[in-house]
Amino acid sequence: MRLTIQRSKTEEDLVKGCKSDQAYAQRLVYERYSGKMYALCQRYVPDRSEAEEVMIGGFTKTFDKIGQFNGDGSFEGWIRRIMVNESLIYLRKNKSMYLEVDICEADREPDFNSLETGLEVEDLMKMIQDLPIGYRTVFNLYAIEGYSHKEIGEQLGININTSKSQLSRARKILQKMLLERESWEVKKLISNE
């Protein structure tokens, strides 16, 4: 019996395999990137099963459009763009996206230095998930994906100033959430003394 060890496929090999409709290469691409792409889709579509559907649709589109990937930039970045677009398409088709929502203004600025325990990534992602859908979408596109307000406006069919306003309001809500967390932590410390 002969033992063979397979080396990991390079990104270039995977792209070539996908362009040749090789199921093995497609499976490897899916296995390599599905975790990150699922997390990306879930930032826009909080329901787990819906986010998974969006991700699967994104991979289907990735394999259908693989011929359009010319090697400029990273393959992962190209897939990310498809996933963001699929998420936005899903939101437009399936959700009433109200980009204007009244909010209470944050009454003071948070003192980020006083958060003794620090903020975990999961905590911040949960806070972002709790934003209204329009605010969350603009925040994700701008702060996490790096889109400009012009690009966001084009993607969502909104005015550039609306995008800026939504980002500002999202930040204020996140600040308010941080203040509430800070207050809760202080109360917890006091009660433990």
C-alpha cells in the first residue's frame, strides 16, 4: 500500500480547476472560503439559514462567473465582492429596507479608556447585528468592506448624503450601546465589591 500526501492547492490551481468545472477544485474553494463568506453574509443577513442561502447563492455565482476572474487582485477579494453583492440583492428583494429610522441621540461620548474588560470582536459584531437594517448595511459597507459613500449610494440606490447620514446614525447608536455596556460593567464592579 502506498501512502500519498497531497499538497494544498495554490489559489492559481484552484482558479484553473474551477474554470475547468472540476468539482474537486470547487469543493476546495468552498471549504477554504465558506467560513469567512458565511460570516460576511451574516453581517448583512442576520438570520443564519438566510445568510447560508445567500452564501450558497454567492458560491454558485462565483463558479458561474469564474471566467471573469482575470487574476488581478486576490481571488478571495473577488469572492467577497460577489458575496456582498448577493447580500445586498437579497436585502433588496426580501426585506423592507428602511434606511431612515428615528433614533435617540447619544447623550454623551463614551470613555473608551474606562472599559476595563475590553470589547471582544464577538461583542462588537453582536452590536452591529442589533443595528436597524439600513444602518447596519451602510456601516458594514463603509467601515468593514471599505466602500466609499458614492459606491454605497450606487449599490443601494440612495443619495451619497443619505449614506453619510446612515453611517453617522449607526455610529451614534453603537456609541450608545458602548455607553450602556460601560454602565453595566461599572454596576457589576460596584456590586461585586
